[in-house]
Amino acid sequence: MKSTTLCLLVTLAATPCAAICQSSSSTVELASAESNTSPASADSNAGSTRGTAITPTRGAYQASAPFARFGFGVSLSPLGIGLQTATNINDHLNLRGTGSFFNYNTSFTTSGFTANAKLNLASAGAALDYYPTHLGFRVSPGVLFYNNNGLTAADTVAGGTSFTLNGDTFYSANANSATGATPANGNASLALNTTKPAFTLTTGWGNLAPRSGRHISFPFEIGAAFTGSPSLNANLAGWACHDQAQTQCVDLSSSNPIALEVQSDLKAQIAKWTSDLSPLKVYPILSVGVGYSFNVRRAR
């Protein structure tokens, strides 16, 4: 891999030099030929040179053979840190592959629960970038064929502390070796990948594999991934009490009426949280990045 990369870099570095040398040589030969050519000959050659094709200057649009140009880039979006690669299919279409990842750990307290949460974002997909003109505007339908975006959390309620579920207040039991009581605890998971694979649709500006021969680009896109309604699961174990004095404490895994009340309130609370999260069935994409591109074949 190192030797291949080195050869590629040497080739890229040598190409401009070779082009300059070739241009200089052609200029010298042309000057020499003109100095040795009579006016009559010059006039006769003028007509033939008028039809000579002019090579497009750098920065102008150049039609390219399929897969003649490749680009690589990095980006930042709500899906995480992104890596992208693209190649041209024809004068108006690019095929682009994407991958994103991000991990973040945090702790927070809500409704009496202390949660240690971990956000895990990991996704991969592909898109067709359609450029209706030879400018930078594009429309990009695509698909996330891998989606492992979600949140997990382990939660605890300190003994003697109150917690609220569905508007009802309970108390976490103090640890008691005689009764086997332990403070209330549980875990939860939120998945943002109900629809697999997920359709994506974005629009934006910038070309990761521009036909102009430009190497550096700054692509921008905005759109959404249609990942489906979030899936939320949670459970609660340990012991809970109906009163702060802890005279009515039960194991939450039992069929005691207090335990059944807690579990019923938990299900109702999950339903409310799921409803609040329903807008995330359309996951936003707002991406900015930078890319580098190069030719692997000559323009047509």
C-alpha cells in the first residue's frame, strides 16, 4: 500500500512537470519550424492550424469518461464524523459512498433516575449525486444500508430517593441484607434504525469529483434519512416503596400490587417518551466537509 501510494504521488507530481516540459519543447520546435518556413508555406499552413482543437484550460468543465475521476473527503453532520468517496458515472451523475461514526458518554439525572448514557452513532450508505447543470448544485437520493445509531443507558435510584413514573411518585428501597432489598435500578435503550435499510434524500452544493480538474472542494448538503419511528425499551428492577418511611417495599419482579403498579407506570411512561421522540423518524442531515479529487484517466 505504501509503495502504491508513493507511485501515485510521484505520478501526480511528475505530470505537471512533464506537461510543462512537453509544452516548452513543442514551443521551441514550432519556433524553429516557423523560422525555416517561407511566407508562402506559412500561409498554406495557416488554414490547417485553424482547425486544431484547443485543450480546455484548468478550471473549465471537461467531459470525463466513466470512473475517470475519484474524490475523497471528510465531513461533519448529525450522523457523526463522516468519510466519503465519490466517482463520476457520466457528465451529470456521481456515485458516492458514505460512512459516519461518533461515540459519546455522559451522565444526567431526570425524574429521580441517575443515568450513565452512551451515544453510539455508526452508519454507512451510498447515494447518486445528480447535477442538472455543470455548476455545483445537486440532488442526491440514497440509502443507509447499515445503521447502528442509538443510545444506551444504565440507571439507578439511590436508596431513600424518590422517582417519578407517569406522574406517580415512588421511593427506592435502602439496601437491606435481611430482606434482600436493593435500590431500584434498570437500563434503557433507544434505537434510531427501525427502517432498514433507510432511504435518504439530500440536496446541496459542491462536487467531490469535479470535472474542472480542481483538486480541493468544500461540499455542503442538507436533507434527511427516513429511519422510521425510534424504538425505546426500558426495564426496572430492585425494590421500590410506596412511602418514604419504607413501610411498604416490594421486589419489582414480584406480582405484588405495588410492583405491578410501578411496572404499569413504567410502560405508560415509555409510551409517552416514544411519542415525544416520534419526530426523529425523519433524521436530519446537515453536512459540511472538505474533499480532494484526482484523475485516474484522461478527460475525453
